[in-house]
Amino acid sequence: MKEKKKTYLRFFVLIAILLAMAAGSIIYVVIDGNTFTASPIYFPTDSVKIEDTRLKVEDESIVAMENYYYGEETLFVNVHSLNSGSTKIIIEVLDPKTSEEYGTQEIPLYVDGFGTVFQTDTMNFDGYFQVQLVIIGGVALVFLFTGYTFIECFFKARFTYAMVACGGVALFTLFTVVLSIYDLIMRGSFSSFRFFLLNLADCGYEFSSYTLPFMLLLSLAIAVSNIWLLRHEGRRPQNMLGIGLAVGWFLGFVSVYGLSYAFLYTEDITFGSIALRLAYSLGYVLSFLECMLLSTIVSAFFSTKYKPPHNKDYIIILGCCIRNDGTLTPILRGRVDAAIRFERAQYEKTGKHAKFVPSGGQGSDEVISESEAMRRYLTEQGYPEEQIVKEDKSVNTDQNIQFSRDRILADAGAQDTVKAAFATTNYHIFRGYILSNKHKLDAQGISAKTKWYFYPNAFLREFVGLLFEKKWFILASVFLLLTLYTIGVELLTMF
């Protein structure tokens, strides 16, 4: 509970900082934005000088021109706002030899209700560079918060869907920060707020582009592992998740890039605009789901590598099917053996014994309960009855954890400070953490090895579980991303 309060407190502090940064940048622009220096006009120094130009403001009731000067082959024009509205600065370039008009260039300007002057072709305003840094800083703060939370979850063995969500957000925000900084550096003196917003709007599309080779290989590998799983474990819906992922990702990829190519090659402007917006929107959704999938894989993998401390009072052994003669299958025996190895190592290290909680009821096709089969195996290994606390009512993993917790609290005298662990197959470890968190049982996983082809499907199962368990968080995140994207696009087209 204390850890959750600390996390929530950090989250609210982060929101407060982001709101303060946003408010501060808006106030800064409003206060300082009534003046503006436009500098988009480039002339070669050996042909055109400052005296070879004539400048005028189309509507002098909107802005007043203060001065203009020439530097580094660029013409700078200083103006300040008078009233809201649109106008332009007209620059007449004279031929230095004949003094006749050589050409005309224009700088379109817009003054909003606060008196802030915008150059509408670049969307620049006084302070736009500082605002870009504030936006990048805000995204970087989100990355630091979610990234730190993700790492903290690993070291404190809090392998939950919240960890997965933080990892996914951290990955996407890191990509956004790196791409934005790279874009600023590469554009240099050509920097403009319009390009910056375009870059942000393009992040989802760019992420799916950069991760294309990896996601293609991942989808193919998972689909192949699913075929192997189907051959060895039977044709069950849950054994086809990898094939479903490969097909779903391929359709999403084709949709995003098909719409982008439709924009490039269509002659219908309206259709092209709609196709581009749909491509970028779907790119955000696809990239966000890719981030969550990758975070799920990393989180589930890390959960199998965490080594619980040797201080446990109880070790829950999660059940699975047994043989027709009541003996343990290789998978179940691997779980019991892993629990035994941990208990023996703990006793050798600390002198403290842990009680075993074999968990699993009797299926309709089983001669005895799974817990009884495990109890018999434990006694064969020399463990006394008083060191075994059976739980023989559960019929699935969720009930394994829930009912085992009840048995532990009853055996321990309703003490909720007992230290527990659960032993299960490595691909099943993350599921154990999720359900332990659900039932408020502070327990860490003891991993037993199994066949490689179980892994990918287990990762996908947790990814699907994430989508359902955190559906409101994911929907809100996708909605926020699409909203920000839409606002950015509208800002780019409003002038």
C-alpha cells in the first residue's frame, strides 16, 4: 500500500510539473510574443545588399515594422503587433545594377487575440525555440518517470501490468525525445515550429517504420513457434495467439503504409488528406501496441530471472494436469523439484524451513487431486506431512493463488506478514505475479524450466491480458495520442 501511495504521489508530482511547464511556456509566449523577428529571406552577399531591398507591411493596422537588417546572407525584419488579424511583409528586391525590381517575396503574419505574432508559413513566434525545449523536456520527464518505475518494479519484484504499461510508455517517449532532438540538430538554422509539430505528429508513423524489420522477424518467429506448439500441444485457441498476432500486425502494417502511398499517388486532394491522417493515426495506434507488446516480452522475461530471497515461510506450487496413474507429468514434476531446490538452498543458507503448499483440485479425468499427487511426491522426497499444507479445491491458476493465500493465512494464524513464494514453469511466472498482485499476496516466483516453444505464446497471453486488464488505461492513452496528433495537425492547417 505504501509503495502504491509513493507511486501515485510521484505521478501527481509529474503531472503538476508538466502542467507548470505548459502554463509557464504559454504565459511566456503571451507576454513576450507581441514582438517578432522574421528571418526567412536568404540572399547571396555578392549580389544583393540591404540597400537593394524595399520593405512594406500590407496592413499597417495589424503590425508595425520597427527595423530590418542584413546578416549572414539573411534579411531580418523586426515587427510588433497592434491588432489581431492577418497581414504580410512584402519585400521588393531590386537589381543592384539597374535598380529595377528583380523580384518580390512575402512573409505572411498572423496576430492572435493575445497580440502574439506568428509567421504562418513556419508557425514561428518569439520564444518558439524555448517552447520546443519545454515540450521535449516534458516528454523526457514522462520517459524518466515511467522508465524509473519500470526498473524499480524489477528490483522490487513487482511484475504487474502497471510495469508493462510503464515500459511501453517509456519506450515510445524515449523514441520521441531522441527523434525530436535529432531533428532539431539536423535542421539547425532552418528550425521552425511547424517542422517541429510535423515531427511530433510523425513519431507514431516513424516508430512503426524503424521497428519494421524487428517486428517482421518477431511476428514470423512467434508464428513458427505457434505451429510447433500446435503440433505438440494440440489445436486449442490459446495455442494460436502467435499466428493471430502475425496476421493482425501484418494487416495493420499494410493499412498504415497503404494509406500513406495512397496520399502520395492520388490526385484527389481531399482523399489524399484523409488518407494521410488515417495513416498517421493508425501509425500511432500500431506503434503504441508494439511498445506494449515489447514491454510485455521484456517484463515477462525479467520475471523469470528474478531470484527471490531465501526468507520464505511458504512455497506455493501451482498445479497442472497429472498422469492417468496419479503420478506427476514432467511439467508438474519440474515445478515441484524447483520448489524443493529452493527450500533446500534456503535451509542450507539460513537454517529456516519453508512449508510447501501444493495447489490444485481434482479434474473430471483425474484419479486424484493435483495437490494430493504433489503431496505424495514430496513425501517420497523425505518431507514430513507437517511441512505440507494442501490446497485441493482450485481448478485454475487464479484459484490456485487465491485459495492458497487463504490456506496460508489460516495455517499461519491469520498473519498477513508471512513471506511466500510460488513455484511454476518459467513461461507461467509472470502470470503468477499478476494473480498474486490481484489477490494481494506478496509472493515471488521460483522458475522451473520447460520447452522453448511455450515462451512466445505465454508472452502473447500476457499481452492479451494486459489489453483487457488495463483496457481503460490503454484506450485513454491511445485517445490522448490521437487527440494530440489531431491538435497538432489542426494547428498546422489553421492559418
